[in-house]
Amino acid sequence: MGVVALVPAAGRGERLGFGMPKALVPVGGVPLLVRAIRGLFESGRVRHVVVAAPPSDVDQVRTVTAPLAPAGGAVHVLAGGAERSDSVRLALEHALAEVPDVRVVLVHDAARAFTPPTVVRDVVDAVLAGHPAVIPVLPVADTVKRVDTKGVVVDTPDRSLLRVVQTPQGFDAATLRAAHESGLHATDDAGLVERLGVPVVTVTGHQDAMKVTTPFDLAVAEALLVGGTG
Ligand SMILES: Nc1ccn([C@@H]2O[C@H](COP(=O)(O)OP(=O)(O)OP(=O)(O)O)[C@@H](O)[C@H]2O)c(=O)n1
Ligand SMILES: C[C@](O)(CO)[C@H](O)COP(=O)(O)O
């Protein structure tokens, strides 16, 4: 089937402020990165994962992630870059060079460690059904305002047309490669693909796929475990 997942995990986790790279922060004794990779493999759709690790922790990440791979698969680990997009690009180059027959590429934040395997499956299956770019999304719960540089409200977008975007984002391999070779900039991979004029379709995301960014998010993640959904 040729599905590879790239996991950008090289962030410093400054907003979390845990004193170590966020991907290695334990929740219920298990690092976020390990939980994220487990979810990818548990989907049954992914056999190869390429991790962009914090440059100072490549060996440690290799040690903790190697045992997670299923039979016939592997976890590849390399040093990430300065920005998330650099980490994804480096992981993509590695995947296309080292993993045979890559047809579908997922990009999944290590920080979205509690993403249910069903979401991974839905994204992969939509790409395999012929969509070149697929993202999981949720409706926006709050009213959203656009403001100017002084913080004065400009307008109120129609909330029914807004979505919060999660990962994994899924792409056919050629589309993602073209997006990363374009020299464009965006805060997510689908944003690059949009700028190429490629249609991006959505599937339903999940609240558990939240990005662990702040200490509040970490408390929510711990609560998910206690509640038995994580
Ligand atoms: N240079 C970077 C920056 C981020 N990431 C990854 O991209 C994902 C989303 O980034 P974010 O949640 O913002 O993580 P951090 O950059 O670590 O957060 P902060 O801005 O608080 O330092 C994370 O899995 C993070 O590890 C990465 O691989 N390489
Ligand atoms: C890719 C992403 O998680 C989608 O919501 C998000 O754009 C990552 O943003 P960050 O600022 O790099 O954390």
C-alpha cells in the first residue's frame, strides 16, 4: 500500500515549559511521541514512520521508538530543522529516498499524541480513494473575529464556514513533494498544497487529536487518560 507517516517532533516545547523537548514529555509515564507513533501503527494503515527528532536527542528517540514498529515496518529517526516545515521537508526527503514504493504520505504532529487510530484510517482511505490532499477538521465552537494590527475588530467571519485543522494530514506523495519544493510558506502542509491550486478535502477530526501546546493542554491529556479515552 506504501503509506509512510512523517512525525515532526523537533519542537522545543517552549509554551509547555517542561524543561525538555515536548515530544519526550511523559503523560501517564509514556512520552507524547511514543503515543503518537503507537496511534499511527494501530490504525493498521501505516508501516513506516519517519521522525524528525530534536537534534540533541536523536539517539534517545531511536532507542524509545525502535520497538514500536510492526513486522515488516520501521521507525526511521533523523534530526529535525529550525521550523516545523523544515522538519517535515527533511523527513519527506528521507522517506522518499529510503522507504520503498511510497504512495501516500501522512504528516502528523508528535504533539497530537492522543489522535484516535480511526482518524488516521479515515485520512489514509480518503487519499487512497483519489483525493490528493486530506485534512481532519472540527467545527469552531467560539465566535471568531478578524482584527487589525491594533486589535480593533475588522469583521466577523461566518463561523459555519470555519474549521479547526488537525493532523494527520494526508497527501499523495508527488503532491506533498511539489508543495515542499515550491519555496512557499504556510503553517501547515495543506496550506502549501492549497497554494499550488490542489483541492484539499476534509474528513471529521476528533477532540482527542488536540495539540498539546500549553500546561493546560497537558492537564487535559492527563484527564483523557484517567477518563480512559487516551
Ligand atoms: N522546529 C520544529 C518545530 C516544531 N516541530 C514539531 O511540530 C509539531 C507542532 O509544533 P508545536 O506544537 O508548536 O511544538 P513546539 O514548536 O515544540 O512548541 P513551542 O512553539 O511552544 O516551542 C510538534 O510535534 C513539534 O515537535 C518540529 O518538528 N520542528
Ligand atoms: C499543523 C497544525 O497542527 C495544524 O493545526 C498546526 O498548523 C501546527 O502549527 P504550529 O504553530 O507549527 O504548532
